[in-house]
Amino acid sequence: MAAPSSTRSARSTRTRRVGRPRRAVRARNFEPLAKAGFIARGVVYILIGALALAIALGKPAPEADRTGALQAVAAEPFGKLILWLLVIGFAAMALWRFAQAYYGVRRRGHRGGQEALAAVRGVIYTVFFIGTLRYVLGLPAPHSTNQQTRDFTTTAMAHSYGRILILLVGIVIGVIGLAVIRIGVTKSFLKDLQLGQASRRTREGVEALGTVGNIARGLVYAGVGAFMVDAAATYDASKAKGIDATLRSFAHTPVGPVLLVVVAIGLALFGVYSLAEARWHRKI
């Protein structure tokens, strides 16, 4: 005889309640990966900020993006070791984001879609991991963001609906940039941190780093998106710019290199904020 529906419902509820703690325990096993990932991200942003600052001051430097950062690291005495640590860090971050997507994102003010966003971030860091690993193994460095952007726009414009695709991608990147700026201005990044045990000075310092860093990072993304929209509107692929070219364009504004200096410092501060996030990030 089949069990009543109320009994089956009660069993299902108990199963979910038992399953949640197990999933939470398994999720916590991924926390060390998050720390390694945030440290790797922090190192890269500090390097990008330093490269951008060197460009602003007129000094020779590799392109101010992830590829340039890898090349700068490789030129150092212990560069090979640091690159391997970055490989591990990017792999760790990818796995942790995928774990978030599977087990669920736990944060104050959680909204729908966070798990999907975590999955997208996991894919992005997987690309970073593969590119860095190939470089460490002696293969050519990943294409710079300038080259990737030019290749994408040139290829897209060869098709009938290419301009629409470029326009949409540019709008998406621009919106992401504005969203990141908003995160910095509203300090919503604090929802991802556990600073209850930190001192007041530490909390204020981390808050300042996250605010300035996210605004600087958002400005760069917004700039990349704006240049891509301009390329689509004028049907000129050469107007699309990657992160390095966007940063260099900041030096040609009415205020001169000052804006590039400010953004460069902001990117480096975001790198420091990432290191702080490795210490105080909220559990998965």
C-alpha cells in the first residue's frame, strides 16, 4: 500500500534537512581554495597597477593586463616559482567558484542568479588557469587583452550581424563596469566579508581598499565597453581596446596622466583588498 502524500512529504523534508548539513560540510572543504584564489587575484592586480603606474610615469613596461603581469613575473629571479603559485591559485579559484555554483552562495542579501554568476566566474578562472599553465610550460604567453579584443572585433565584423554582436558585448562589459563601480560606491562588497572579529582600524582599512579598488576596476571595464560600443557604431575594429589600451587612453584625457595614475593606484589597492578578502571572506 502506498504511503500517504503527507508521509512522503515529511520524509522528503527530513531528507532535505539532513542533506543540507552534509552539503555545508562538503562546501567548507573548499574554503582553502578560495584563499589561494584571492591571493592569486591580488598578486595579478597589484602587478597590473604597478605596470599602469610605470606607463603613466613614462617608464618602459609590458602591457598593463594579465599577460603583462605574467611576463613581469617571469622576468624576476623567482618568477618560475611565482608563476606556478599563480597556476595553483587560478585553479583553486575556479574550483571554488564551481563549488559555489553547486553548493549555493551563502551571503547576506543573497539574490537569485548568484550561483549562475559563480559558474561564469569559474569558467573565466579556468581560462586564466589554462593560459598561465601553458606559459609556465614554455608555450607562448596568452594573447594580451588588446590583441584578443582586436581579433574578436575584426572577426565579428566580417559577418553580417557582427556589429550587433560587438555592440551587445560592449554594452554588457560597460554595464558590468558600472555595476562594479556601484559595488564600490555602495560598499556592498562588505556583505561578502566577515569582519566582526577585526579591529576598527582594520575594518576601516579594508572598507577603503574595497571602495577605491572596485571603483578603479569598474572604470576600466566601463572604458573597455565604451570603446567596443564605439567600434561597433563607427564600423572601425581598430577603435576597440583591451585593458592595456584603455588604461593608456586615460593618460590622454584633459587631466593628462593624472587619471591614469589614480586608476593605477586604485587597481593596486584592489589587489591588496583581494589579499584582505583571502583572510576575511564569508564562508561559502
